[in-house]
Amino acid sequence: MRIVCISDTHSLHDHIPDLPNGDVLIHAGDCTGSGSIPRGFEFVEWFGALPYRHKVLIAGNHDYCFQAYPEWMREHCEKQGVIYLEDESIVINGVKFHGSPWTPFFRDMSFNALPNLMAEKMALVPADTNVLITHGPARGALDYIPNEDIRVGCLSIQARIPFLKQLKAHVCGHIHESYGELWKDGVLRVNASICTERYQPTNRPIVIEL
């Protein structure tokens, strides 16, 4: 299975560098900039029209429309052939994907979670998950902000990953400065932020071969 990963397009999806071919396209959140319904609908229509057999989407901390109007956004995703995951799993060709939009509380944005709620959401990740999709990274993996010299990844995600014995990849975004991929503890970690720290959509999609 060839998985193409993008994230943090912030309504600049029309400017993404060429999308590679693949079986599954993942967007790991922050598909909008403003979080408005029109911008959300616009993105979903663009995403749904892309030539991939399976298109998987989670929301991010900028995507207010998915939290405020979940029925409308889910219905629109279904009409456009987009698989929207909000603390849910789906099996595609024998590979189990689980998606969760929550990130640690920051500036009272969408899908913000205090530590107890964040731990509850991560406890919902099935033990047999093969590909975990979260908006934010785990602590210590693609979560570094150089200008502040800090790591801001989620401790609850970090704590859950060792219990996912069949996990092959963790796909995230959120921290634009840490775009890239690395192997850690036997799991491929991908931060697929398309926008840079200056919100320029110049980072390339990242491809995973499973």
C-alpha cells in the first residue's frame, strides 16, 4: 500500500506541490485557515475530487467548522467520498487506520484537550492500529520549535504508542517547523505539514510504503 501524507494546508491546498500517486491520501488536519464552513466545504470538495481510491481526513485546531457543525461537515465529506475520522477507525485493504483531531490545550482553539481528556481520547486508539493519524505529534518526535528551543508534542500520544504493537506509522502535522520523517521505537513518524512556519505551502507531500 502506498500512502501519501499531507497536513496543515490552511486553505492553500491549490498551491500544494505535485501530489504523488498512491492508494490512500491522508490529510492530518488544519485543512482550513479560518475554520469557516465555506472554507471547510471548499477544501472537502477539492480533497474529494483528487484521484485517489481512498481519501482520509481528520480535523485540526484551526478547523472550527468540524467541531461546531460536525453533522454538516461529516455529511459533506460523505457526499464527496471523503473518509472523515474523529476518534474512529477504518480498515482499508487489511490496514487499520485510526484518526483523532485532539491536541493539548493551546489558545482555546478547536479540538483542544486538557491532559485528562487527551488521555481519554488516546485510550480509544485500538491496540491493533497499523496507522495512527493525529493532528499533533507525540512528545519527542517531530515536535521541536527551534525559535523557542522547546518540544511541544503530546505526552498522552507518546504514552499510548508503546501499547500499539502492530503500529507501523504515525502521521501528524501541527508543528510546521518539524516537517519531515524519522524512525523512532520501530515506528515511522511523519510530520506532513505542507505549510512552513511562515505559512508558505512549499513542503512536499510525504509517501509511506507499507
